[in-house]
Amino acid sequence: MSQPASKGIIFAHPDRMCHVPFGHSNVKKRTAPWCRNGLLLPSLLALVLWSVSAVTWAQTGSNYRERWVFFSGDTLLVDTLSIVPGSLVFLVDSIAVEAEAFTLDPFSAEVHWPGAPDSALARYRVMPLLMAGVRSHKDPQRLISSSGDREDPFRYTPP
């Protein structure tokens, strides 16, 4: 005569442990419904593959850019980052413009193009920072008070 399975805490239905049989040992071993017919292994495999692919999607950044630029004068700031020298190509009416028609300052990403069209498609690659940008580790103007009571912290005066 088989005894009914206990409904206590230790011997309760194992919802999260489908590989562990539950019930008494003389009762036919049962598994949770999602483990029957081999659904657990494909589900775990799909979950692992999805989580790995989610990590790789974050790594698909590129330094290649393609955008329409509109000229209002003869000088244009193409991007906020420095442009890789030799990578800038302008397309006007799907025709590439010769590099002699414009001058590029790649470090400040400025193009000087006299007689430029209204708009053009620019294709280029960028560096990870603006090389011509202002950089300072310490700004003296922020540390020196305007009253003149404070010494210049960047200037050494021997005793």
C-alpha cells in the first residue's frame, strides 16, 4: 500500500528542481510538467544562447559614419570627433567629389570647400576623440580667486 506524498516544506512539489524525483520511493517517479518530453534542455540552451548574443550586440559599434551635410558657407564642421585622414568622401548626386575640390582639417573635423553645393552625402571614419579639442588637467582660472588674496597654486616661488 503506497502512502501519499507529504505536502510539507521538505517534501513538497519541487517546482524549480525538475530533475529531482519527488514522492515516496515506492511510488513511480514523477517529474515536473515542463521537464517531460525533454523541454528543459532546449529551454536552457536557448536561454544561454540568447544571453550570449545579448552581450555581443553591445559590441557592434563602428567608427564608420555616413550622413547628409548641408553647407551654409564655405566652412563646415563635419563631426564632433576627429576624422581619420584620407577617409572622407563627399557624394553629390551619387557622384564622388575629387579630394582636390575641398580641404580637410582632420583633427578639428572642418572642411573648407569654396563653391560647395547645398548638400552632400559625407562618408568617413572617426577617431575616438577630437584631437584639436581643448584639454586641461587643471584650469587656473577656476582656482585663482579674483580678489588677489590667494596665491597661484601652479607657480613655484622659491623661499
